[in-house]
Amino acid sequence: MATSKTFVSQSQFFSTKTHFRNTPARISSSSITYVFHDLTKPPHGFHKLSLPLNLKPSHFALLSNFNCHGTIVRMPSICRASVASSDTIKDDNHNIEKPMTFVEELRSVAMKLHVKEPPKEGGKKKTMAQILMGAEMPSLDGYVKFLVDSKLVYETLENIISNPTCSPCAELQHTGLERSGALANDLEWFREEMNMQIPSPTAYGITYACYLEEISLTNPKAIPCHFYDIYFGHAVGGRILGKKVAEKILENKELEFYKYNGELSEMLQNVREKLNVVAEGWSREEKDQCLEQTEISFKYSEDIMKLIIIP
């Protein structure tokens, strides 16, 4: 059956049919690596996909203050995911057709970005996570920069979610996944116990924070995608990476960043349900515009993660 398309922008389109669990079937792209997500089944691992994202931090991001209401990063429309959905899928238990939930759509799009790119000249390409975890000695200074940038991004996202003007975010408050407080404690530990001077955020963290502030005003329904990518990515893959780094440079110390007050699996399931509630009543176009933020989120997050191996 032919599937009609609704153009979301000049460079991407999605099927107007309801998404099902076996979609999207194909995402084709070419040139940047991405890592970590809601990987709930072993082996977790990180995977990589080249994406057409030649995004550079704007010169404004080099400023030391965080006033993002002057010059704002203008992100191009970059999601070129062509979603080809089949008409039905059978439920294993009841043999009935069942549409995807919004969280399942978020995960499906994200997982397509985890697929490894085939080697171009033979040999096995490494994913970003393999590079980071395989590094003989990650940079301690770089790791602290990563934590500083992460703290800025989490603070920005948490402030947006707590803002009553961001109506799609009201359901996402006080989930137990918030990380800015834990990161503040970790950075204080580095200052006191490791006698390290805590740096200002880098251009990468500032650029992402400013982008989040901008879309919270211009396209607030895009925020749940970044929420999902950031919080679920850290809760699963990010914790694996953190453990590997701690083994190599922190004598296995577990930072507060990787600890949660409560049963993590239950908190994640609770947030999945909240995200589904957030998208109730959204049109197919509104959902697709949210889903297309996945590539942007991955790009920014990878830039920040690369700091771990930069001296």
C-alpha cells in the first residue's frame, strides 16, 4: 500500500500513517558519530552512524557568561529520516494489531542512529563509546570539562521543565532523574579532594544550552525529545561509560552523577508513561517534528562526550 508523505520541512518528511513497532524501517545519512540511548536489552554497547551534521559552535559560544538571549544558534533542519511504515503488526500475546506509543517511536528513531556504519575501506570501525572506553588513559581535565558542560545542560533543561510557560514539560518535573544537583556535588569533590580548579563551560556545552533555551520558546514540543535522549541516554549507556572512566582515572570512585535515589528501572518506566501522556492529542506532524530533534540532540551530546579524551 502506498504511503502518503507530509513534508515537515525542506529536508525531511515522515509518513502520515500511524507509526507501528516495526518502523521506522530505514534511515539513511552520512558523516558524524553518535552514542548512548535507552538500551534496555543486552548487549548494551554504543553504536555509531554518520550523519549530515556539519554544525560548528557559533563564535558567541566562546563568551564566558551564559546570557543566551543575544545571539542565538540557528540550527538547520537536518533530519532526513524517511519513515516507511507497514500497515500492521501482530501483538505476540494476543495476535492483534497494536500501534506504537510515542516513547516507542522515540526509541525506534534513536536506535536507528545507533546502527554501525559499514567500513568504507575494510576493517572494523569503532563507535565513539568504544573509542572513549578503549582509551588507555582518559584525560582527567577533559573529564571534568565534560562534567561541567553536562551540569550546564542539565540545569538548563531542568529550568525549562520547571517553567510554567513550557506547557508540554509540566508532566516531566520531579522524576528522580534530575542530575544537576549530583553534578554540583561531584565538581565540589574534584575541587576539594583532587585540588582541581573547576573550569567554565566549553563552547559545546554553552551552545547546546542556548539551543535548548531557544527551542523552549519557539518550539516547546521539541523539548521532550531532548529530555528523553539526555536522561535515558545517561541512565543506561552513560553509566556504563562512567564506570569505565572511573576504573582508569578515579580508582573506581562512583560519582554522584551515576547514582539514583530509588529503583532506576521503575523511575524510567514512570517517565516513559509521562512522556506518552505529554504527546497525547499531538498530531502526526507535531510528533514528527519532535522526533526529528533526535539527530540534533545526538550531535550536541557527542561533542560534549568527546571532551573526555581531549587533554
